[in-house]
Amino acid sequence: MNIKITKVTDSRIDELDSSNLQFGKQYSDHMLICDFENGAWQDPTIVPYGNISMSPATTFIHYGQSLFEGIKAYKRKDGQVSIFRPKDNWERFNVSARRMAMAEVPEELFMEGMRQLIELDKEWVPDSEGSSLYIRPFMFGTDAFIGVKPADTFRFMIITSPAGAYYSKPTRIYVQNKYVRAFPGGIGFTKAAGNYGACMLPTLETRKLGYDQILWTDGFTHKNVQEIGTMNVFFVFGNTVVTPDLSEGTILAGVTRDSVIKLLKEKGIAVEERPIGIDEIEENYRNGLLKEAFGAGTAAVIAPISELFYNGDTMMLPPIETWEISNFIKKELADIRYGQIPDTHSWMYKVC
């Protein structure tokens, strides 16, 4: 792929404090830009990271035609840099694009553009334990037009950010039974920006109560759990792992979620994808069968849940140190990503 590259004159890498990596606070030297105009993708460019200029009438500002993905690159002890399952993110990116009436991004543009960008900024990939380079591909409608219609022009971009752990300790989760994240027929299965915008107020209210995130429930009964604000969710009932199924289209088909399910099944652990009611969770808790609960996502990877608050009651889970399943899966994923064990699934995409 012919990508015109304009390198920075002076790198900002010396500004990076690798001992204090805060998620989404610092950005690498370069970014990729490609525009969709006249029904075709134009030549992509990689340029120094910086602000972009646009019309105040730009479509996505007014009508929300905007979507994104989250991916991570990891550095092995031998210095090799690899990206975790980026093709799966490309496929999901285009699932979102189709639902949002946006142009689909070709595989070569997404994959090779990302590879060249990461190769150029490979020094920004941290190598400390639990760290990674977070990769944010995104796209938005760029028509300078405030009439209500799908955009005809789009901009696709990729920026990257060195990242440490998303959650530094086990999470406290508030089970939401007032607000609604997604209904069947909506866009809950996409990575559309509007999904997250609608969650800001409920999340703010939840954090004021001292909780880290929301566990969303369905909009009809507020009984069936869906996903946590930044993650898919898993529960361990006895020796069985259960997670909400994707059939209603209200839950993101997480790449980490899929990885967890595959690895657990290979380990011989029973996994069920099905509707899960909050009443069932409470019953298992009362009977001593709720052994573990954890979130799974690109940013958080595996995030253990220390407690669940629902309708005035708190469910306190056993000490994290005693957990077997989530601790196993967290280590297994880390070992694959950092090259500690063979990548038998071909999940790691080599950058250079």
C-alpha cells in the first residue's frame, strides 16, 4: 500500500514516563488519515499527531455518524511488537459502519495502515508488565451539511496511546435498573460513539455513589444483564462460566470476550452463552455458588469484580486471590500477548 509518510522533526518520546502510564493521557508521534470522497477511498497519509480542522457544519458533530475500535499492541522481551487480533476488530469496525450507513474500510487500509503506523512509532510501545500501546481507529462523517441525511464523505483515522492498567484494583459495579443502554433493533452491538455518549450521565451518577462502572440490564424488565460500560461480563456459578449471549443485538461482540470463551473451552471449563437474570445472580450468591465475576475488554483486559450493588443490596465476592478461572484466563491472555507461550491461534499480528 502506498502511504505517504511525513515524520515529526522532533519526537516527544522523552516526555513519556513509562513508570506512570495513564490510559488515554499521552499520544504517540504520528497518526494515520484517509478520506472517503466521490465514492472512493483516497490515498492514506501518516502525519505528525496534531489537531484537525473542520467546518462547524460537519455532519458527525450534529448527527452522530461516528464510530471507533479499540486494539492493543504488545512488546515482547526480544523487542518484537505484535498486535492482538486486529483483523477481528477490522471486521467489527465494518459491522458498525454498515449499521451506521457509513463507508466500509478496506482490509488493506485498516491493517497495513495500522502496521506501518505502529512500525513508525514502535518506540512508543511500552515493555513494562501489564502495559501496551492502545490503538484507536475511528471514522466520522465529514459532509459540511446540516440537513438530516447519511453523509457522503468520511474520514478514517488511527491514533495510538501508551497505556498501563485500565483498572488498578478490583471494580465495584452498580447494577442499573433506571437507565437503558440498548434495545433490540438499536445499535448496542456497534462501537458507535452515541452508545457511549448516552452512558455518560448514568456513569457519572454511579461514580458519585462510589462505584466504578455500570452493569446494564435490558430495557423491558431491567432483569436480564447485558454488559458493563467498558466490558463484556462473565460470572462463575459453581464450576460453570456464564456470559450473556449476543442474540438480541444489544451487546458488543467483544474480541476479548471471544478469546476468553475459546481459552476456557480449551481448558475443559464449561461455558454457557445465554440470558442471565439478576435474580439468578442473586440466588447463586445466596447459595454460595457465585464464585467469581469479571469484565473482559480491550482496555481493561480482565477486570475482577469485587462487589455488585443491586436494588439496595450488595453482593460481596470472595477474595480475588482465591479465584481460579479469571486468574487463569488473565495470565493465559498475557502470556500469549507478551510471547511467553506459543500463539497457537495465530492471534498476534507481527508489526515488523
